Amino acid sequence: MMRDFINRKRKNYQKQEENNPFRKLEKGRNLIKESANEIFANLKREIEESSLNYGFDNAKLKFVFMDDDLEISKNVKVYVDDGFEAPINEKGAGIQSVVILELFSHYVKEKALSNSLLCIEEPEIYLHPHACRAINNKLNDIATGNNNTQIIITTHNPIFVKDYKVDGSRIFRVYKHSKEGTKANTVEIDENFKNILISDENAEIFFAQKVIVTEGYEKFILKFYNDLKEDSILDKHNISILSAGGKNNFSTFIKLSKELGIEIFILADFDYFLRGLLKDEETKNYLREKLGKKHYRYLETLLNTSLTQVTYKEFRDNSKKLEDLDKINDDEKDKIREYILEALENLKEKANIYIIKGEIEDMFKQEYKDQILEKDEGRKKFKQNSIIKLRHFLVKENKDFPDIFKEELLTIMKDIIQKAVNE
């Protein structure tokens, strides 16, 4: 790169006699050579006379401070002054990386290279998160430039799998399989995947062996339970807890986990069972595979036939908890309840989908529901500020999970963690 840059500059100054920096450089180099000859004269003569004159055809020795004109590029030293001037190799990895990337970008642009390849191994080493994001942004700029540059990165850092600008990027998940050795799965990042990767933590899915996905802030309840009750056992097994940011995004996580070759576990509210489970083809295909033909048909008949009858249509279209079934005046409702409970059990055992028989807010005991949940349009909701209050009770007040939550949620959290760890 330096040789190319210097040669192009030399051509620009060829016809310029005055103020030609290359002529000045030549004079300076000659002066440096003369100085070197004086400094090393005695050492040069001693070595030549004692060794080189015998058996080496009177070879001559030179000591130089600067190579000849053809190798001038090798003598270029890059310095950085960030309050203390020093060679770039003595600066931090972040500054080194940025400068190198800028030099590469300049070289590709000036040479108008239509196809170039940049390979980087673990760019995150020794960098704090802000520097990682700065490097990643620069890589994105290079990849989206007009020179069709391909970039290959190996990384253990989720920041480098997030690209807001690059279209058609591919991620290869390379991992060791217990029986099949080293394997790789590839994913092309489309717009749907980009949407769920807006959250930095969600990029963890590319580094996880398994993933537990919740609908929203339930993620923090499960995280607290894992850290405080289960001694962070999920992290020890490379299992991530992520938030889908809404039940409509579960299908995208299902698709991504399948393409990555990792197992997915889902924790959702009851309304997802009634109105979201069979909403899209991706989830339907997943359920057909996991449940099998018989149990899938059973589920489909329950949701799309039994619960669409006039008596139960209001329940299916608007209910948020199973106990709303009690409001229905029908002799068959107990049988319908049994069908629903059987379907929920099948989803849990065969498809790793855990459904709460209500909303997450229903899982709080009344005392803590009043103290932790936030008012939202006349309802009590588990929101961001609720996470802080929950942590206060668990850590500062030393309350236990059974003090705050109902047995149903405690059982689900314990089961989902144990199954994720042991399967």
C-alpha cells in the first residue's frame, strides 16, 4: 500500500523542479548515508579486514539508516499523537485497527479496485465496547462502499454480527458437535433477522448452544431466577435468555434457531396460545415437526374448530387467561379445559413451548403485584421500572422467589432451565 501510494505521488511531482519533496528526500538520504559511513567506518573496516576479505571474495559491508530509493516504502513509520506521540505499534489496539482500516479503505478507493478482500481475526481483542462499535461501523462503511469489498471476520463478540447497513451478509456459526466433530451452519441476514437484532443482546443467539426466548420483560424474571436460584447454570452451558420484543417475533427466532442448528425454548403468555401460535407458516412447520402429525392435528382442531364455535369465539378472540373459561355457560367447557391443558402439556414436552395460563402479571402474589407492577392505561403491567423494583426485593430485601411469585411460574422456570440444561 505504501509503495503504491509513494509511486503515485512520485509521478505527480516528476515535472516539478522546485519544491519537489522527492528531490529533498534524495538530498537528505545522501546526507544520512554519509553520516552512517562516518559513524560505522571503524567497525566496517574491522569486519571486512578480519573476515570478509578471506573466503567471501572481498565482500563489502554497509551500515545504513535508510534504505535505497526502491525500498523507501519500508522505511515509513506511522506515529500517533493522542496526547503522547509514539509509533502506532505502541498504541492501543483500537487506534491501530482504525488507522489500518482507514489505510485499507483509502487504498481500495484510490486504486479503484472492483474486487477486494479484507480478512480480520477477532477484531474485538483488547477493545472496550465503544471501540468495537466504532470498528464495526467502519467495516460496514467499507462493505457498503462502491468497490465491492468482501469482508470476512472471525469473532466471539455479538457486536460484530450486527450490521444495520449491509444487505445480504452471511454468518457462519462454527461449533463442535459432540458426535460429528466441527460443524458449521450458515445464515443470510434478511430484514426480519435485522429487526430482532436491533437489541444488542439478541445477537447472543449466534454464540449460544441453546436459547430461551420470552415475550418481553419476562426475560429478566427468568434471568434473576437463573442467577440467584440456579447459580447461573444457563451461562455454564452456553444457554442465552433473550426477549422477542413481542409474541409476533417468536416465529423469526424459531426460523433463526433452526438455521443455526440450535434448540429453542419459548416462554409465552396464554394469549399467544389462543391467537398467535398458528398465525404463521414458520411456527406451523416447527410444530408439525415437533408435535408429529397426530398431536398437531389435535392442536389445530382445538384452536381452529372447537374454539371458533359461537360459544367459545369470544374466549378465543379476547381472553388472556385460562380461567376466563369459567365465565362461559356451557356443559362442554370442562371438556374444552381438558383439551387445552393436554395441548399445553404437548407443547411443553414435545415442542419446548411453555405457556403461562394467564399473563406474566397474574403470576405475582397480590402483595408484590401492588408493589412491583406499574400502572398502564388502568392496568397493572410488568414494565421496565418493575425490573428495578423486583431486583430490590430479591437482592436488597433478601426475598425469595416463592415470596413473590405463584407456584405455577416457579414450576415453569425450574422446568425450562432443567430441560434446557439436560437435553
